[in-house]
Amino acid sequence: MTALEGAWPKDAPSRQEFIEKVYSQGKLAYREMPWRNISDAYGVLVSEVMLQQTQVSRALGRWERFMKRFPTVGSLANAQMGEVLEEWQGLGYNRRALSLKRACETCLSDMGGTLPQTAKELQTLPGIGPSTAAGVVAFAYNKPAIYLDTNVRAVFIHELFPDRDQVKDRELIPLVEDTCPETDPRTWYYALLDYGVVLKSQGANPSRRSAQYARQSSFQGSHRQKRAEVLRIVLGNPGIAYDELKARLDLFEEKHGRGVCSDEEFDSIIEDLVNEGFFSRDGVYYHA
């Protein structure tokens, strides 16, 4: 691949020096994981979605369990949404599970259950963005792709923009493209990811100097936590009535030293979860 003319930072290490350092540091920090070095595009897709905004330590064990229960695109596409959400509990950001299932449904109905081999085609599936699509291409198919996640971003910013803040992705993308090898890009990106983890553990996270960086708001007591708790209650109590659901959410809030949820916020949560497809409503009763 060829970078855009003038894209390589003038005062940075040379391209070759950068590549050699990443391979060297990545080899020292290599992490063995069950979703690595596999050619199953579906398995890689599950790992990529699972790892979005989730620590690797939380995904270990959960990926294997998810794959055992839903081993193929077809099995996930044909599963009940409640089953999928039940398996996803504890990983957070339940929308990811919903998007993953919908992507598999579309893949099964429109593509015969086989995931595409290009990032462009993968992005036509619901919920699959550029980074996820590139991850499937690079890790499952071992083909070149522009994969830019937070750990990759950390390495490029640390090595090539050591004195800069607000580094934009449009500055990084041509560099990522230029350094991605035609042969075995999988190993290259593993090296970047593992080196990125090391950098984050050594002090200030370099990715915080990215223009894309946004500090995550607290989960405790948030609207997002209330949504997650409502979903958990419905999953565990199929056919629960509106009043009982509200009472259980209020009990959860009071148990954690907070006031009860307002009727307006509760109704908003219910409406959103129903409209988004997390569970269904039958009169005043709710089913996952």
C-alpha cells in the first residue's frame, strides 16, 4: 500500500524504523487469545463486536461460551433475541448484541450465510462499521485492510506524534494504510494491538491525545445503567407487568442509595427498548 504524498510526519522515525519497532515490541508483548489465528470470519466478527468498549479480560471465556451456543451465522440469526441477550449479559452495551444478530440475519437472508470478504461489503451489514469490517478482513481473511482501533491509534500517536494533541484520524488513516503489509497483515495488526496495550499500561494513554478521544461517563446511576437493569429484569421475568417492572427498578435504585426512577424516564426507557427490538410489549406485559 502507498501513503498519500507527504503524509508521513517529518520529524518522526522513518517508516522502516517504525515498522521494525512495532514488530519487535509486539512480539515481546504477544497475547494468546482464542479468537486469534482463526479463519472463521463469523468467530472473528463476534470477537470484534464483543471487544468494542470491553476489556479483553471480560471477553475471555465469554467468547468461547457465545460461540458454543451460537456457532454459526445461521444459528445466531435464527436464535430468539432473548436468548442472545441472555448470553450477552454482563458484557455491557447490549445494542452490540442486537446489531450482531441483525447483521447475521441480513447475511443469512441476502448472502447465503457467508460473510463477505471485503470491508466495503461487510459495512453493508447492520451495525458493522469501518474498524469492525477491517478487523474481519485482516484477522479472518489475512488480507490488507485499514484497521484503526484505540490500541492501534495509541501506537501511531505515541511513535509518530509524540508532542501533539488532538491528532485526527484523517492524519492516521494514510499511515495505517501505508504500513499495512500485503502479506500477513494479521501478524502486523496483532503486533500493533499488543504494543498498544503495553503503552497504555506504562503511563498516560497516548490515545487520549487523539481528537476522537472522549472520556466515558460514569455508568453508576446513569440512564444507561437503568436501561440495562430494566432489560435484565425482563429477561429474568418473561411476561412481567408494567407496575412490577417499575417497582423492581425502583428497588434496585434505592438499594444503591438513589431515588426512584421518574415515571417520565421509565416510560422513555421502556419505549426505547421496545422500539429498538430488545423486547416486545403485549398490553401492559413485557417479553424478551
